[in-house]
Amino acid sequence: MSRKVLLIVAIGTACVSAGLACQSTRAVGQRVGRFFEREDYIRITLDGRAAQQHVVKRIVPGWSQWRVNEPISRGPTLFYQITKPERLGRITYVRAAIYRAFDGAYSSQPDFVIVSREPHDTASHLKPNTRYDLGTPTEGFRISDVTGHEVPQVELDPGTEYQLILTLKADKSQTAIVYFTTG
């Protein structure tokens, strides 16, 4: 017999004698495969620069990590798309929050939170395929600073690292995290 056939027979015998272990290994392999095959339905652009995703850095289903490699302005524009709206279902809430880098991580307090002034009216939320200038915001949106007070615009510090977290609450909610640096 060839070495290849002997190896296959040996593995088959080991799997029969330790069937549970092989099934567990197979199940873990299938879960990992599905993890890397899953799709994220949110695409974000800041100042006209599309965020790029690092496939290995995906966290858990429903979350995705992205990065904009070029510097972003102090009052950026936000644009997002939903690639397959039918997969998310009914969107009932949209929230954008910007967090500053702090002590090797990111602050747990957002520097800015952008939400609709009418949180119960789904038609008034941040809509996909619409460009929002956070430096001169559109009426109907509330921008809060780190203290919770309303501010007229988003004004980021130059040369600082931030993360934007865009959360869509829906039948299948999704959250996109975008890392960026200001110019």
C-alpha cells in the first residue's frame, strides 16, 4: 500500500475510535468556515473615502471592523450604504457615535453622538445612500458632545485617532466600526 492510502486508513481508524473528537473538530471547522463566509451589509464612506475591511479582524456576527487609511477632515461627511436591505429587515433605529483614542484603546464615552430628533419616527433616522455633512449638520438631527449637551456640529481634533460606530437596530441588527485619523 502507498503511504497516502495508509495515512487515510490511519486517520479513518482514529476517527472511528474517537468519533466524538472528530465530530467536534468538524463542527468547529464548519463554524469557522461560516464565520469567514458571512457577509456584512453596511458600507461606510467618510469624506468620500471608502472604509476598507480587514477580513481577519472580524469580531462576531453582526459586527464588522473597517479602516479609512487616508486622513479625514475635522468635520467629516458620513455616507453609508446597505448592500442587501432585505437581509436586515425593518430598521427601527440608527445611531452614529464617534469615540476618541485613549490610553492605547478607545474611550468608553463618545465624543459625539448623532441621532434623529424624533427617535420613534423611523422615517427621520440617518438614511442610507444620503450624504451627511457632520460639520454643518442637516436639520432634524441631534449632535451631543461627551457631556451630553447638544452642539451645533462635529468638530474633531486634528491628528487624532477616532472610531466611528454606526449601529442599525433592525430585525437583524448590524454595527460597523470604522477607525480613522484626522488630518
